[in-house]
Amino acid sequence: MKMQESAQDYLESILILSQTREHVRATDICGYFGYSRPTVSIFLKQLKENGYVDIDVNKYIRLTDKGLDIAKDMYERHQFLTELFIRIGVPKDIAAKDACRVEHYVSKETFEAMKEHFS
């Protein structure tokens, strides 16, 4: 499975949800995105098959090391870009939406340069 934007979003959502819950389940992800259960289940199956998540007998979802690395990277990008856009005058809601788009397409080199320049 090629790591597409949607897969990165799923991994990031699991990381975010795990910060406020002891266990993350498919229904939590459904609520987070507003997606249907079948849509989330299909995507989780693909993430599991490709080694990004583990799902135990209780249907608790956990990021593997591989999935956690991607989730942390996306979350860091999202937070940094949102704050950067807010600092330059973009309204908070628009900054968060734009950061969600941009985080997927900025190269590692450009992101690191932005962090160094604007931090």
C-alpha cells in the first residue's frame, strides 16, 4: 500500500485519539472523521495488512512502530504549520485546514528549513 494522504490522516488520528483515551477503537475513528463504520473498517484492514497498526482481540487499535513514526511526523507537521499560519494572520480554523493539506506535500528538507527559520 502506497502511503497516501488518507492513510497518514488515519495514523495521525489514532495518535491523537490515543492521547485522550486508554484504548482506540474503530468507532472512535468514525466519530473523529465522521466516516461510516464500513469505510473505517476497510481502511483499518489495509493499515493492519501493511504493518502500520495492530488490532487485538478486544478490537483495540495500536500503532506499530512503523505507524507511530508516520503519525508523529504528520502530527508535528500539522501542529507547526497551524501555528505558523496563525502567526502570519490566518484565522485559526482556516490555518488548521490548510495545515492538514500542506503537511502531506512538504518535503522533509523544506519542513526542517521552515522549522529552523520560523522557530
